[in-house]
Amino acid sequence: MPFPPSKSFKPSQPLVMHHLMLLQGGQLTWIGRSAFDRGRNVWSGALKGNPDALPDPLSAAADLFERTPRGRIKFADKLTVLLGYPYVRHAVLPWRAGLARTADWQGYANAVFDEQDGSAYPGRQVVVDPAPSGQPRLAAATDAALVQGLQALAKMHGLRLVSCMSLLTAAVQRHWNMLEDDCVLSLPQHDALECLFRKQGIWQGVCGMPVARDAALVDCIAAAALLARAGDDAGPVLAVTPFSSSPRQAQDSSSSVRWLAAAHPWLQSSQYHPDGSSRTYARGPAFAAPASRPQSPAARYKWGYWAADNLVAEQSGRYGAWGNLAWRQPLRCSSHGVAYARPGLPFGPWLERQP
């Protein structure tokens, strides 16, 4: 008795999918993975345009929104957005004792960006890092129309936009324990470079600029240090592995540059470092308080969770990028410290972070 012909089984559609969208330079990349099997990409797509920037990033994003597959439980799918250069700009704000509220710091950051641009721009959206009292704060600015357009696209397609943050912020969050007290965190991107300078455990300056594709990384960092006024001795260079292949990485494989994993685990490519983020380096403490202040434990301070209520107000008001991904929820922010409530059921324990 002959057996019936065998059937070819197609892989079933994932139950829930998580999506990552990266917008940098003239490149828009989308990666989709199963929420329960994040080891491989279920779908990926990319659009490339002008090397400097996409003329209409929202139209390019709308095309990928239409083409990306979804999970069977669509309302459970979620999207994370990373914005690179030139869609996000950063600035280090010197400490101002008279600024106690988040809105005051945002107004101060807007004034700094207006001074850099030479004119006021009301369509700018700003978030400021809630650093300890007495220390400079890192601010990031992007076009409010871009964020609102991404929110509208996500809502139209029934996709939860849970986080929208800068690529530099994502890199700092992932490699926080790798940062030395005196170092340069460089983030090579698509024909661009962003550098964050750190001295004595605090932010000293930040710079983002376009660079030539064949330019040496160390030369670009030296130019960025001049623009950021970070001084001559910037310290060790910690370079984040770029998502797209870059010829600079092969040129700067010397011991003077320590290569870290990509800013996001899904952007990691085995062609650069097969060991991923498993490398360890000698480093100083993650947080070094000024000599006049008591040392704060590194475990109690993690940078990068920004106020999100001004961008995704209908989702969250937590410190957590431009979305509602957050580990802690701020309850009070003043010149004396920040009070947090850790998430719990129904309320978490109180934690007071003092300078």
C-alpha cells in the first residue's frame, strides 16, 4: 500500500512580533522578530536614499509599515524606534541651581539649541537627562513632526510604539558598565559620527557631524573633540560597532580603539565581533562623584531614562526614552535629588536618590 505524498509544512506565523526601526542618515532599516524567539530575524527590510538624509523619512517609514509582517495577535505587537544622526541632536547642559523642574530644564535646553541654530524653532522636541544635582545634563532634540508622524503611523496600523529614543542614548544604556571615568564613546553611523566625551565621571561634551566614508576614526574623534571643546586629552576611545559595514573599522583595529557591541542587540553583526558583547575591558567606576561630594554607588545610578510624558503622553509619563519603556517612575525632581517608585503591585518601595 503506497504512502500518501508527504506535505511540506510552512513555518507558522509568530504569535506576537517585536519590531525595531532604525533611522540614520539616508538609511531606514526595519527588523522584526518573534517575541518568543528573538534569536533570528523573521523579517527585515531597508530603504536607502540620499547619503546625508532621507528627503521624506515619514513616507519611507509608511512604506515599511505597509510591508512588514505582523503577529497573529496584532494588538500585542510592539515597535521600538532608534533615531540616529542627523535626526537627533545632543547638547551637554551645564548645571543650573535655579532649575528645579523638568520643564525648566527643557526650556533651558531649547534656548541652547536656539543659540546653536541662530534662531528659534518651535517645532523642536527636547528631552533632558535627570542627572544628579550639581552635574551637567545631556539633552537631545528631534523634530516633533517626525515623532508625531511615527506615532500616527503606528496608531493607524495598530502597532504599539513603546519607545522612541536616540541611537546614542541606546549605546550608553547598553554599555554603561563599560564606560570609564575619562573616555570617549564614539558611535560611527552611516557617513556620520557621534561622540560623547566623559571626564571624571561626568559628561564633558557631545558632538555629531558628517564624516567622509574613508576617514580614519581617530582623526574624526579629534575633530569632534575640538567642536565639543572637550580638550586635547580625551581619554580612551570606546567605539560602538556600527550597524552598516564601515571601512573605518578595519583601519582602526589598533589597541587605541576598543570596539564594543552594537547599540542594540538586534543590530549586532557577526562579521565584526563573533563574541558580541562578551568582551570585557579594564574600566573605572561607572559613576564618579565630584571630590567635594560623597561617592554614590554605581548600581544606584543609570543614565538614559528620559522624561517621556511630553512625547507619548497617552502611553506613559515615566523616565524612559521617548516612550513608556522604563524601570523607574519619577515622583519628584528637585535640586536636592530625585525620588523614584520602583514598579510593583500595587506600589513599589520608595527610593530616594540624593546627590
